[in-house]
Amino acid sequence: MARGALAGSRHARAAPVALAIVDGSVGVVVAPHGRLSTVIVFKISGRIGEMDVIADPARLSQLHLADLQV
């Protein structure tokens, strides 16, 4: 399902997005022109219970990000 949601945003004007592990949780990273602008972290317990949208540069610089291979 996440692949389908991300696939629709890959047209020319959309910001590049990628699935990632963010501080140990699944998330989506938005990095137009290679510059990190937004991270969405999902808290999951059987289903998505909470989403944390992070756009503050100070908070973004403190996140530990890793590629999520799907």
C-alpha cells in the first residue's frame, strides 16, 4: 500500500520521497533536490495509530535515518 501511495507522487513536480527507518520506526522522507525538508514517522501497533510530521530543521538534524529496502 505504501508503494502505491508513493508511486503517484513521482511525477515531475512532486518532491522526491523515500521510505526510511527513522529512529527505529518506519517513516517517509521528503528531500527535494537532495535537501531534507520533511520526515513523517509512523507509530504502528497493528495499524497506524499516530503520525509525527517533522519539518523543523533543528529536529530534522537530530534524526537517525536509514534506507528501508522494500
